Amino acid sequence: MSAPPLVPPIKCQGIKTKLVSEIRALLAQKDYERWVEPFCGSCVVPLNLQPQRALLCDSNIHIIRLYRDVQAGRLTAPMAKASLTVEGEKLRTRGEDYFYEVRERFNTSPSSLDFLFLNRSCFNGVMRFNRSGKFNVPFCRKPDRFAVQYVSKITNQLRRIGEVIANKDWTFEAADFRVTLAKAVPGDYVYADPPYTGRHVDYFSSWSEQDENDLADLLKQLACKFVLSTWHSNEFRTNLLLERNWTEPRFQLFTRQHFYHVGSTEDLRHPTTEALVTNLSGVRYATAQPALEQMAFFEKPVAAYGRPTPKTRHKS
């Protein structure tokens, strides 16, 4: 039995923890010199694949700051344990007023420790910023959030990723995806996991259909191999941008059903069929995990699937 995936200390909606094994399987037959991500987010994929060299970028400066601080030794597991213990006690005694005090402090003078505190005590682990770049997620209404066991869980996650990063040649940069992809060269492997157009718009208001089309154009022009994560369909609709951007026979599509925990109640949380699009040639279903389904969607456009059949909701 394979070991469970390494879990980052920060939470992001759309995190690909459940897809790590599938992405690893698709890459099994491809050697590369450097791993490149224009949307590294929580960094769950590189932390599990652990390439020796990587360029990890995101437009979220707070994520990049946190991983740079870990890399430079400015944020360690003992530091996080001490901070979360003290801050957690203040949260327990003062409640949501203290959460909003820390949020205001962070928005005035950002720090990785406050970012970690807010990320693990805000509503549903959502990472959301307003148009002015201010963190604006409300309190999770759990004053006792940072119990001893929870603090230990977070600090153990931080310790493990610190060990991984310390042994790798990784570069973290705050950058627009266009800038990052312009740095890709032959021998790189690009993994793109952008915000999902048309879904969770409250959380991804800065990602537009034009951004999605620009990303597709840039990926098609790369001189190296890539894998793109996006959504294929849910029980209400299909992603028509898949049909628009990825219908050429030189691209392959794999799908897997996934369940996200973003809605405030169970009724608002729906299973989604994920899509992995790649320009890898000769990838067969047998090389991927059994949970993956290969689809020759250039022969049967996404729109032809119609409205997906509702599935029984489950946690996966």
C-alpha cells in the first residue's frame, strides 16, 4: 500500500491532494530536468513528487512569502508551534474579536505566522482576498480551534515540508502565469493548476475567460511537456472551454471524479469531474491509476456529453 500524500500546512480550495497519484502516474514515462508551476498554490504536487529542481510561482504573494520563509529558516516548526499556542489561547479567551484583530494586523503588515493563523482559523479554510489584496474571509466561529493536537498536526506538516524543501533546488517567485511560462524551456515539465473558470467565482473573481484562453494559447506554444488541471463537468453543467481550447488530437484528456469541501453546508458541496489535459504522447490508460478514465474528447466534444447524470454525493 502506498504512503498517504504529504499534506501542506496551508489550506487552499481546489487543493490537488487527491490527484497527486494520478499526476505522478501520467509522468511515470517522462524524464524532465526542472518542474515548473505557474499556479503553485499550496505546493501539494511538488511536495509529493519532490523534483530536484523546480520553479514554483503564484500571484498570491503571501503563499510565496511563506514558502520562502520556510526555505530560508525564517519560519520553522518550533516557531509555528510557539506562535499558534500563544495566539490560539488569545483566540480561545477573546473569540472572534481576536481573529479580526489578527486579520487587520495581517492586512496592515503581512507575516507568514499571521497568514498561517488566519488560514487555519478562518471559515472553511478558504483563501480569499478582496480587490485591494486584503484577506477578507470571516472567522470559523471555533474559539478553541488551536487545541494541542491541532497545533501539533500543523507543526508536523510544517516540519516535514521544511525537510523536503531544504534538500531541493527550488525557486519560489510571485509572478503572473504569463511571466512564468515565458521562462519554460525544453527539458522542463509544466504543471498548470489555474483557478477554475465559472466555478467558485466568489473565490476566484480575478480569473477570467480571457485568462483561461491566454493560458491555453501559451501552453500550446511550449517547447516542453505539460499537464493542465481543470474541471470537466459537475451535475449541473460542463466546461465548454475544454471543447474550445483542447480539441486537437495531439492532446489527451483524463478524468476523475473529485469531491470538494468548499460550500458552507453539505447540500452546497458537489462532486466534480476533474480533467487532466496533457501533450504527452503515447500515454495509455494502463499507465495511469485505475481511478483515471481516458477520454478521446476530440472525437466526442465536451458539449456532446450534455448535462451529467447526478451522482450520489460522497466524500473522497
